Amino acid sequence: MEIVVKVCFFLAALLAVVYSLLVLVTGKGDAMSGGGGIRTTFKGKASFDDIISRVTLGVGIAFMVMVLAIDVIQNRFIK
């Protein structure tokens, strides 16, 4: 089980780096915009801001899931 924790920790650290780089490179306005604002069109192509917002949301959720998995594994299986 400790190998699983180490793999989860590595993935969580990688996701944290990706998230940080995403926010730093795109700027706070693009990455943290929240997605479904006025700028979205009904049946149009998603803009760069919309794509970055969705990617940022996905990476953030994946990071939280990995950290939660590490916590659950460590509390239930490693004593």
C-alpha cells in the first residue's frame, strides 16, 4: 500500500505543478474566471478563456481527489 501512496503523492505533486504553471502562464483572469459567464456563445466554438477555465477546473478537481485518496489510504490501511 505504501507504493500506492507514493504514486498518488507523485501524481498530486505533478498536478499541483501543472495547476500552478497554468495559472502563472495564462494569468489569473483567464485561468480563474469561472467558465460560464456572458462571453460564452450558445452554439459557437469555445473560446481560449473557456478552454483554460475548464482545464483549470479539471486539474483542481483531480488534485483534490488525489489528496483525498492519499488521506483515505493512509488512515485506513497504513498504521
